[in-house]
Amino acid sequence: MRAEVKEICKALHLAYIADRFEEVMFETKEQFLRDVLALELSCRQQAKQARLIKKAKFRELKWLKDYEWSDHIHWPTTTSKKELCDLRFLERKQNVLLLGSPGTGKTHLATALGIQACQQGHEVRFFRVADLVAQLEEALKNGTLGRLKRSIDACELLILDELGYVPFQKQGSELLFHIIGDCYERKSVIVTSNLEFGQWNRVFGDNRLTAALVDRLVHHAHILAFTGESYRLRNALSAIQPSSSPGLEP
């Protein structure tokens, strides 16, 4: 009987029912059929979410439920915590710019928003900016730039992490500019950076290109400023226990 069920499910492209239908309680025929089909649908959705998360190539998996919201995040009037977590910006093809000191939670938040998008069925791509520029330059040299750009163009949310840590040569700056330019008003971009906009020309090395890039990113954008000390530094310092002086009672 189980073999027959598996064959029927295979013919109907039902990937999960054959292995898990025995988990479903039987009360009535209608209830059993409904719950078995609901199980198939739920398993498909979970598998899709897992595929999207893997395809996004996050460096780490971070979740909004684990994020430590702090008073050091300065919110714009254009959005709120609830609207951000509900991905309203993604529906409206708006950008999110997370600016501030290293270690203040920007990458964690960007990653968590990306995973939230994957869980809602959206395609996401995550890149450290220096890695993306290196891939673009390599693809240009190998004649595969079009393929890489099509892969990025297929996503609905592009996350660019750590803009400002590594300066680029002219070619790399122009390639990145075109990637961001292609996203303008067509999809959302999340950028994390430790630099203020006025310092971005240090990275791109061209004032006119930098101004055009900032103009495209800032238009339809929510800009969050992160201040305060680094979480990593704070956690490291809290792990250091003060030693007792020799010969003294604690």
C-alpha cells in the first residue's frame, strides 16, 4: 500500500505526502484530505524558503526575533520599526540605508530583513561590496558579466554590506554604479556603511559618480543612523573579569 501511495504522489508531483501522511490525525474524510494537502503545502513553502535563503548567500543567518533593538538607532520620519519589519519598503521598491560605526548591528539587521524577505517568498542576493566588485571585475575579464548581471537582476532585494571598508579602482566603481543604477525604482536595495555620504568619494574616487550614486540610493530611501559603541567590543569587555589583588579578600 505504501509503495502505491508513493507512486501516486510521484505521478501527481506531491513530494511530501507519501512520507508524512501517517502523521495526520483522522477524524473525517474531509478533514483528513484537507490536513494532508495542507501538510504538502506547508512543506513546499518551507522548502522554498530554504532554497531562497541558500540562494541569497548570506554570510551568516540572523533573525529579526533575535535582534537587539537599541536607542542608538535614529529613525527617519519616513518609516517605523513595524513598517521596516513588515517589509513595506520592499513592496514599494524603496531602499534602506544603514549608516554608522562598525559593530552597531547594521549587518545583523540587513541580514535579518533579507531572511524575512526570503521567508515571504522574495528572491534576495547578499554581497559584501568588495566581494561584489571583485566578482564584477572578474566577470568582465572572463566575458561573463552579462550572466552575473542577469543573476542579480532576478532578485527583488539586493543587500550590499560594508560599503566603505575597501576603496575601488575606476573600473570597479563604474561597474558597481551600473548595478545600483539598474535597481533604481525597479527593486529595493539595502546598504550598510560605516561612512557618511560625504565620505563616499573616498571609496569611489570620483565626485561626480559618487554624487550620482548617492542620488539614486537616497531617492525613495529610509536612512537609519547607528550610533553608540560596538556590540562586539562591549561583549568582549564584559567577558573580562577583574582579577582580585593578591592577599586580599574578595
